[in-house]
Amino acid sequence: MKFVRYQIEDRIEYGILEEGFVQEIEGSIFHEFQTLSVKHEISKVRLLCPTEPTKILCVGLNYQDHIRDVGEKAPEFPTYFIKSPTALIGPDDPIIYPSIAGLVEYEGELAVIMKDQIKDVSEEDALKHVLGYTCFNDVTDRSLMKFQGQLTRAKGFDTFGPCGPCIATDLDPASLTLRTYLNGTLMQEGHTSNLIFPIPFLIHYLSQCMTLYPGDIISTGTPKGVAPMKPGDMVEVTVKEIGTLRNQVKAPF
């Protein structure tokens, strides 16, 4: 099943994505819902970021090839940071290139969407609390990151968190292939079986520190192949079983 959050006229709703249509639902995708008889053509709605999280937890250095690519050492424990929900945008929304930016890069990632409120969950039970998975682009100003040494400013600009197009359920998170394209050219390809810290462990580890809430996002790291992008570029993050997250980079004015 593929859940979407969408706008039609002045309403924002959740629904189920089908071939060419969005099926209306009533209720909560995190608890119980019923499908309604109304369907909307996909061309008549605007797809939004498919979740409204309290926080976005982003894991860094989680693919061995990316670690070698950037000349870092493999971490003993997961390294992570928080993006503000103000960074979130949906499919086809523009990534705004900040006027103060020096070198902005894409980072295509698989993201986990939590279903339940959890704290100190075990690794064995972690996936029971996952609603599904989506595509994420951890947009980063690499120059600021190197200059300031902290991640919040370099990765926290408005629009630096493209997410979508849907939340796909019933997937095996260890058997997915992630690809990122820049202007139609394949730049990244990674398989989730190669994550240094698998998703059940990440959920367990992060929940030791803080309570996770329904809709919260855990983005699981990027494979090798990150590169700069500029205004006018089109970035696509795709997982076959989920779909394609497509965003164009635009100048601030």
C-alpha cells in the first residue's frame, strides 16, 4: 500500500495512491481508516510531503562506499543529527539555493516513517512500529559544513528536506535499491543490505535517546556519489518499490 498526503482545492488529506488515482480515506493512517468511494486523478491533486513529523533524524556515514568517498572513518556507533520540519518539502516542490550558500549537494536516502509512539524499543521489535518507507534528499551545504563543523546550519535550511512521493508499506527495508539522478544522469546507487547500521538497530538506538512519535522520519544515510547541484538542476531520488522524488533547484530570487 502507498499512502500519500495531498492537497485538492483548499483541503489537505491523506489517501492511497493507485495507478493514476488517489483513493480518499477516512481516519488515521497511523491507527484505523476506511477507504471511501471517491477517487481523484493524480493530475488533479498536489502531492505533499507524506508525513508531518515532530522531528527528522538523519543518520550519517552509514554506507561504507560513501565513507571511503569522503575520506572518513567508519563510526563505532550511528552518527545522527536533527533537521527541523521547516526543511520539509514534497514532490515537485523547489529546492531553494540559499543566497549565502557556497556548495550545495544532494544526498539521496531511504527514510523510515514511524507508526507508533515508542521509547527504548528493542531491535527485535523495532520494525513492528514502522508504518513504511519513503525517499528523502538530505540536501547539504558542504562548504558551511566544513567551515563551521556543525551540521544544523549546513543541512537545516528551508527546503533542504525533500521527502516523498508516498509512504510505501510492507517492504523489506534490507532489500531495496536506492538511485539518485542529476539531470537524468545516474549519480548514486546503493543497496540497503549494505547499510553499516541496519534499520532495526537504528530505530532501537535512536529510541534509547528520545521518544519517537507517529510520522517521525528517520533518514538512513546516503551511498557514494554525492555531488554539487546548482539552480536549474533536477534531482531525482528513486526506489522502485516506492517511486520517484523529483525536485528542481531554484535560485532564491
